[in-house]
Amino acid sequence: MPIFKIYHITKYEYDRPVKESMNNIMIFPYQSAEQEILQHELVITDHPEIFTYTDYWGNKIGTFNLLRPHRELSIESKLLIRTLSPEQIPLPSDTFAKDVEAVAYNDLHLLELERVSRMDSIVQMEQFVRQLSQPGKNIRLVVEDTCRFIFTEFTYIKGITTIESTVDEILEKKAGVCQDFAHVMLELLRMMGIPSRYVSGYICPNKNGMRGEGATHAWVEAYIPGYGWAGIDPTNNVWATNHHVKLAVGRDFTDCTPVKGTFKGPARQSLSVYVSVGYEDGETFEELTNVQLEKQVTPAIHELIIDNFAGQQQQ
């Protein structure tokens, strides 16, 4: 089974000192049978004490407060992980929508992940659903065909969407990155009665090459009775394999944001995110992103409380 060394740095820089930076971090590997954490080290500016807890979706979250005035906040994650998923997932081919209904009826998590979001383009989405969900079609095929549909009909282009892009905006452009593809697929599957959740993590290099290698990545997990949560990647039109490392799950990106928080001070901030993924043969993929923050703070004399949001769009 492959072993990956993943180095992830989130760095904020401010044009004047800020203080009381309170942050939540979701950069801990998700606890599951598909991955084994061999080593994980966090290095944060001034080495604050990190308090951890498990959220509603089962994610490990850390919180910390950097009290003293500072002009830089750096959060470094150094991870050594072994992935244990097989290349070919043994998914059942005899489960249907009625099987999901029977299981989800008494499971609040599944019911929540089956709820469709409000959107203006519901008529267009319903047309897509009619194409993808024919009577008698099993869940595995529905999920595969939905993944292939998004991979084929949407164009992978960086920079034309943001972390706040809605499904309506993505449909209008018919383009985006992995985060956008995952959000569209989630809504389609939920409209077909299949509980689905957003997954954030990394896609690690393999010999075939895939979109998003060496960067933060997003994909989808669909609930299949008789198997459980099955990951599928609409950006690359593949089932998630042992080259996908999972960090967090939730309804959408907002449940899985790697870093978010607040600080006090009338400062302008800049954000950069560096990710390096090393394969066991020594080959390394890396990406450095200087994130364009949509909300900049105008300096003022009085003290302000400002969002500190690591809005790196997952690729």
C-alpha cells in the first residue's frame, strides 16, 4: 500500500500587527479504515496550545488562540500517511433507491445528506436527473453515470469560480474546479434520493496522472446500502482509490474549510497556501497559491474584528 508525505502550509501576512487570532483548523486526516496515520506534526506560529474535538460529521477539529500582536500566522501540517483502499472497490450492483429509503428513514445524518439545497436552476437540474436516473437502474450505475456526466459536460478551468460560487453560477459557466464539480454532483445525487457528502483532502500522484495532483482536492461520497460510503471523483471520472487522502466530510465545502477564524486589528491581510505531496518513489508534486481575498480591510484607528478565512479553492 502506498505511503505519502504531505506538507501543507497556510500563511497569513498582515500589513500591521493584529492580535487575538482565534482559529479553527481541519487539517487532521479523517479517521477511517482506508488510511493509516504514520506521523502527523503541526507547527503554528508561537506554538499555541491546540484544543481538539470531533464535530457532527465525525471530523477532528483543532482550535487555538494567538493572543500577542503579530504580523504573520503560519500553520504547517507535516503528514506521513499510508492509504489502504483497494484500486478496485467491490461495490454491490443490486441496491436501488428503495433500499436507501429504508435505511435513511431512521438515520438523521443520511436524511440531512439527502436534503436538496435551494437553487434557481432547479428545472435544469431536473432535466439532468431524468437523463441519469432511469427506472430499474441500480445505485452504483446512477453514481457512475452522474460522475461521467459532470466530467464530460463541464470544463475543468482554474480561476473562473471562487470558494463562494453557487451551483447556479457553476451551471451557467459549465466550468470550474474540483470543488465546483463536487457541489453539482452532490445536488444531482440528492435529487435522486441518494445521500451524499462532500469530501476534502488531497489527490496524490500516480502513474496515470490526474487533475489536481499535489494540491488540496475535493470529491464526493455516496451512500450505498450493503457497502457504506463510496468515494467518487467527478474531476477525474474515477472511484476514489488509495491515491485519495481524506481530511474532512460534510454537506459542502463550508463544513470542511481547512482554516477559518477571526482576528482583531485594522490590517490588510494576504494569504498563501503551499501543498507538497511526495510519493514513495521520491517524486514530489507541489503547488503554491497566492489567494486573492475578496474582502480586504481598510485601515482605521479603531479596533476591528475581522474574518481570518483560508479560502483556498480546492483544485
